[in-house]
Amino acid sequence: MLNFMKGSIFSRRQSEAVPREPEQEVKVLAIWGSPGSGKTTVSVRLAKYLADHKYNVALLLCDMTAPMLPCICPPAELECERSLGSILAATHITDILVKQNCITHKKIDHLTMIGMLKGENVFTYPPYTQELASELIDHLRDIAPYVVIDCGSAIANDILSAVSLLEADTVLRLVNCDLKSISYLSSQLPLLKDQKWDADKQYKVASNVKFNQAGEHIEQVLGSVAFKIPHSDELENLALAGNLLGELALKDSRGFRAEIAKIAKEVFGV
């Protein structure tokens, strides 16, 4: 069970350092993009960056088609197995319900995660409403000073991802440097016609940029971008091993780590 102590809701051992308090109000970041654009990778590494700097952070994994929890770390490193589906199956969502279904990592004390479990899918639990999705995000604001939401790509039938995009304080819109990725996002954007879908809160991000994709070509394909996240062979290998929370130590990951730090400073001010 999580130890929801004031000022240290993700700490499980009294001797550990007290997490830093945020200088501003709770911040919710939603990360969205075309399939294969690196949404989960960027979400997980941003959450890890905050946790490593002793900021309490909640990571919400929305995908119910391909649950991402099995891709993040080996099952043995998780304290327990609880499901996002149990939250959305409730009549009403409360702080206690959300806390009871958080998953903590044995080695990363300031990180908690919520997502579907391996083998589950959208039909494992009863259908949920837009109101419940909104309630979940509201309660996440009560639980953690920083919330990172890994949205699914297809928002037409993904209520939680669509609501997350509308209600987040900031959105990272990940785009690969190819026309297919741009075409995909262009087809999805008209679905978000709510007044809360504020262009001012969005950052366009060129994701998984490889060495042979020159900067000027990226600008031609994507237009202006706020961040360019470079490809990392080391990170790709961690992803293939199901350990996106693993440490990045090789030279080829320096650019990726630097860009994650830039995003954290711009979005969260840390």
C-alpha cells in the first residue's frame, strides 16, 4: 500500500528524503501523437526525470488496446498489480479509490502509475463515461503535484485520452518526421472541437529524430517545432527489453536526456 503521508505521498520508508514541494499549482501534462511516435517513451522518461529529482509524480497510461505497464519495467519491480479498469468501473471516483489502484515501483519512491494490466482490454470492464474520465483527472490533481498522461493515438473511441487532451494544462503533440504521421494527426485534430482544446497550451514535438534526418528537413515536413527529441539506440533496447524506466548511461542517449530536461523545465518549471 502507498503511504499517503502529507508531503510525502509516494515514500514508503521514513528515512528517505522528503520530496520537494512544487512552486506552483498542480500541473497536468498530456502527451499525444501518431502511432509509434514515442508517446509512452517520452511520458515514462519525463515521469522518471521528475521522480529522480524527488518530485512526486503520477503517470497515467490510457491505452486499453495495448496496455503499457508490461513495457515499462519487469513485473518483479512493481509493488503490486492494480488496474485502471477498476477505477473507471466505479459509479463515482474518489481519492481513496484512485490511491487504492495506484501501482508503485520498488526502487523509484516518488513515482506512482495507473494503467491497464497485461491481458486486459477495453471489454474487460464495463463502459465508462466522459464524466468518469474527467473525475479521474480531477482526483489525480488531488493526489500528485505533477501528472503525466500517456494518451492513446486513436481518440475517436478513446474517451480517457480525449478528455485528458481537453483538460490537461499542457499538451505535447508528438510527430514523427514523415508524412504519414502528419496525415494521421491531421485526421484526428478535427475531433477535438471543444473550446478547451486551446492551441496555446500545445507544444509540437519532433520525436525519435534520427541522425540522418537533418534539421532543415524536419522543419520542412513538420513546420516549426518546440522540441526535437533525438533517437537513442540505448533507449530503444530498453524498450525492447520491457524496461523503459531503466538507466540511460551511454553517450548516444545524451541528446535524449538533455531534451527531456528541457521539456521538464519548460512545462513543469523544474
